[in-house]
Amino acid sequence: MNSSRSAFFLVTLGNIAIAGAQWYIVWLFAQQSGPTAVGHYSTLIAMMAPVFIASQLGLRNLFVTLQRTVRWSIYLSCRLSTVGLSVLIIVGLVVFGPEQIQSSLAWPLLLIKVSESIGDLFYARLQKTERLFAFGLILIIVAVVSAAVVTVVILATGSPVTALWAATVVTVGGTVVTVWTASARSAETAVEVTSRTTVRGEVKALLTAGVPMSMMQAVYSLLSYVPLAVVAWFGSPEDVGRYASAAYLVVFANLVGASIETVVLPRFRAVYESDGALVLRERVKRLCAIGLFALVPFVVLALFIGPWLLSAVYGAGFELTRVSVLFLSLAAVCTLPTYLASANLLVLNRYWSTFFVGAAAIVAVLVGGGAAGSIGTPAVEAGSLAVFLGSMVRLVGEILCSRPRRDEARAAVPADGAHLSG
């Protein structure tokens, strides 16, 4: 078995590589058509991501953390049903929505989202059985092949839209490989098979946990994109493009955090079942504090080289003020340890708590960003402040919500009947 350190490194590298491939497409758009094209692309992403995430019922995390046996076929049926619902919603928005929606970009992006959604559930099987080496390797291969194919297509055709279609083909291929790899082992252990109940009971258990999980993931997805709406509210498409390009700093932080969560979820559950909620919470608080202090030099570095680096990478039209860079770097620093706190709540099955924390963070984004924009703060600075406020509220809120309750005993939780507290 691969060491946990090597697995974490590979999963982290894979998530960063995927983010790098996504950023590369944004960079191509910036070089071909400037900030306006980046704004159109980012707007579509902001429209599609919350729809898919809200309809996914959080099945990947539930498959790993749910303290109740639900057979794999039910998970898969639910995921395929929600993907179909998401497609209908997005098609309706594209066909009947505002003229500003670029359908030439929307269709390949829709296929990418469908493919990623299906692959996401099969990643859960790799995650639960701790086949993280395969998990990370697939991510890296998909990212490298995507970057290579997109480069060839853009050089041959000069069309970012065609390049996006090429990326779609690679994403679908990666999903096929993921399904094949994950299916090499059974989705359920012998104990889980014997502890099955009725299909109706399992569906009810999955939906009972899935609805708050889905709402939680939806608000966290919105939390990533609401600052973009703040920029659009007070600024122009060019402002949106400049903000979206720089905000990839926070995207990278989210992806690294997601890698951390992928690795620690099974381990956090083991700590909870053996030592109890209090021991787990103290360990998570300590890890969060270490992470925050370790990342302080990153903020200083970003403050000094960030504005210059953005102009050097994207061009003269993408410069940002040091204030914007400061807020974005602080948001990234808060984001990383947030995934440790979030994993703690997931292990406790406190899905409603995470939802309300996310909702509070969105309110902070809208109030803080809206107030800043209303008093004349430049649109990009208002959006950058908003994303920092949202990240800070989420981190503090999730730590506070992890406090143990009286009914949480130190003993191991039974696999077939733990409560699903909110």
C-alpha cells in the first residue's frame, strides 16, 4: 500500500494540475480575446457549477462518511437522476436566458460538467478504500493530456471554443478511466452487504442526509461565485475578467484544501470512532492553527509580487491593486484550513450545520461586498474583500459548530444506525 504522505502528495498534485489546466484555458481566452472573453467564460462557470453541485446531493462525501449502509446501486441511480435534472436546468437557462450567455461556450462546458459529475461519484469508491494513488494519478494524466490537446488545437485553429471542445473529449475519457479503475473492486464490503435494509429505507436515509449535504455544497459553491456577482454588480465585464483571473489564487487554495479533505476524511472518522468528538475537534483546531501561521509568509510575498505577476502573466489589461491582492491572498490562507474544519463536521454528520455556516458566509459576502461597492470602492477590490469575508466567516463558523454534544459518546458509532444530526 502506498504511504499516506505519497498519496496526499499525488492527490494534491493532481488537483493542482487540474486547476492548472482550467487556468490555462482562461489564459488562452485572455490572450485571444481579452478580459471580456474571460468574463463570459467565468459567468457560465458561475451559472453551471451551483446547479450541478446543488443537485448532486453530496453523494461523494456521503459514500465515505455516512454512518448508515446504503447500497452502491442506489448511490449511482441517484447521481444519474440528478445529472439529468441539472442538464434540463442548464439547457433551459442557455436557451431562454439572457442574450449575454454564450451558447458556443455553454455546450462543451455542459458536457464537461456532466462527465465530471459522474466521475466524482466513482472517485468516492477510490477515496473510501484509500486507493488515493490511483485517484491522484488519474487527475494528473487528465490535466496533462488536456493541456497538451488544448495547446495543439489552439495552435492549429486559433479558436478557444474549439479548444474547449477538445478539453471536453479529454474529460470524458478521464471519466471512463475512473469508472473502470474504481469498478475493479467491490463497492461494498461483506459487512455492508449483510447490514443492508430495505431499498425504501436506504433511499430515505440517503435523501435525509443528502438534502442538507446538497444544500451545504450548493451554498459553498455559491460562496465561490457570489463575489464574482459583486464585481459584476459594481463593475464591467472587463472588471469581472480581471477579478476572475486573479481569483484563481483562491481556486487553487480550494483545490489543495479539497485534496487535504480527501485524505483526512477516512482518518478523521477513525479518530472519531475510537477517541470521540472532543479529541477529534482538538486535533483539527491544532492543525488549523498550524496551517494559518505557516501561510502568513505567503500573504507577504503575494502583496509584494502579486500585482506585477498578474500583469506579467495575463498582460497589461489585467493589473490589480495591492489591496485586491491582499484580500485575495488572505482569503486563500483562510480557505486551506477550512477544509480540515469541514471534514470534522462531515464525520460528525452535521450537514445542516455546514449549510447554515455557508449561508452566513454568503450573507457576509453580500453585505461586505455590497457595502464596499456602495461607498465607492472599486469593483474588483469590493469583490476581493467579499471573498475574504466569506472565507473567514466559514472557517470560524465551522470550528464553532464542531463543539461536541452531550449525546456524542466516545465509543464507536454503529455502522447501521447512527443519527444524522444537523
